[in-house]
Amino acid sequence: MKLLKIVPEKTAIRFIAKRNMAFVLSGLLMILSVILFFSQGLNFGIDFRGGTLIEIGTPQTADIGLIRSTVGRLGLGDVKIQEFGSPTDVLIFVEAQFSGDENAEQAQQDVARVVKDALDLALGEGISYRRIEVVGPKVSGELVQQGILAIVMAVILMLIYIWFRFEWQFSLGAVVALVHDVTLTVGIFALTQLEFNLSIIAALLTIVGYSMNDTVVVYDRVRENLRKYKKMELGELLDLSINQTLSRTTMTSLSTLLALFSLYFFGGEVIRGFTFAMIWGVFVGTYSSIFVAAPLLLLTDVKREWSGLGVKTAKSRT
């Protein structure tokens, strides 16, 4: 078992002394993420944009030029065609047709049929259709609203949970850390322009839960030490608590990342976006539980009992 102890059980790293640097770094990254979101936007998938998605397989290396010209002659508006995982797999996305029209859903179904007939004629036998997805503009709009609502509700419920389990100061620090993690994850997708679809919403919700779990582990140790070391200054106590949980936090993150990297490289294209979001989320979630959630307790006037002599606020020497 000793070989598995990457981080020693007893460390004395002064995390709290670096809090100002961490706050500046986190603030800059969040601002950059917001700027990227509004300037570049997200590369929404079919779930949120609406349209027709067709994945085809060919017996030999796909002729992207032929496929593009074949679909382009149909006059269906914006069409995106790209390889998907291997040279024989091709992804075709056709924008939503007649958005706002009451027959939009049927129009999307007709697009799938027209594209399929054209490809059968151009490519001949041997072509296979791996999947055909059709999402109308009305449904895509509802999915956007539901996705945003799910993330907001998750953060609010986490706030209530921490408030009841600890004090309001703890819940404030936890929610700031969650907003930090979600913002940076959305920012990395705005930067890379990876497809943002329903699976990424699922990843964001998972990141919220993972980050909260890391934060609760640290907060539990902080609360325990507040009762145990009644005269230790808060900054020193926070450092002690983080160092005491550092080995557990590191091992949990590493074991999770091992599984996620395996999924990323061997799980296929369909779940690659989800896996990428989770890998990034594990990194930022671990970082925020140490450098955001815990140091914020210094700024929120956390109260503690001192041997039954009343309530007093401990101030950091850092």
C-alpha cells in the first residue's frame, strides 16, 4: 500500500498564503471564459440547434468531396460534413428547415429522406446508415431551457444542502466554487469549439456533484478541526485541514482520471466530448476545493465556539 501513497500523509503546504494569487488566477479565467462565451459562442450540437444529423459508414475511405457536392446540390442551406472517428465514417449535419413553421418537424423528416435517397444514388451499394437524428426548432429550444434550468437547480440545491449541513459561510464558498467550475468548463468549450450537446449538460451536472464532494471532504475536516483546535488561528487551521485531506483528494482525482482517460482514447467519438468535459472538470473541481472554497472561509467571518466562552472569529496571520 505504501507504493500507492503518491502524496505523503503528513504535508505542510501553505495553501492559504497563496490564496490571493489563486483568486486572481480564477477571476481572470472566469472573465476570459465569459468573454469567449459572448464573442465566439458555443458550437451547439443538433440537440440545441435543431436540424438533421446523419452518420454513414462506407466500405472504403469515404469521398468527402463527392458527399459534399451530392448533399450541396439539394439546396438545404448550411450543411456540415466531416469524418467521424475513422476514414470510413462520415457525419452529415443539415441545418433546421423552416424554423418557426408549424410543419417544421415534418420538414426535418423530409430532409433525412431526401439526403438518404441522394446518397444511395451517388455512393451505390455498401453504404450503411449508423444513425439518423432529427430535432425540430421547437424541441431544440425546449432542450436549451431545460439544460440551463437543470444546472441552476443543481447549484441551488447544493447551496441549500451545504447551508443545512454547515453554516451559511460554508455554503457561500461552495457555491462560488461550483460557479467557478461550471464557468471554466463552458469557457473551455467556447475556446475549443467542441460540440456542446446534451451529453455536456450531463457532464456539467456530474462536475457539480464531483466538485461538491471534494469541497465537503475539506469542509468536514475544517469543522472537525474548529472543534478540536479552539485556539488555532483560522488561516493555520485551514492549511492543516487541506493538508490532512490532500492525500485522499489526490488519490480520488487520479483514479477518476485514469478511468476518464481510458474512455477518452478508447471509448469512441460519441462520448469523447462528455469525457473531455469530465477530465477538465476533475482538474478544476480539485483546484477549486483547495484554492477557492476553503480560502473563502477567511473572507466570510466564519464563527466558532471557544470552550463555551462565547463565539469569536479567528483571523488569519496570512
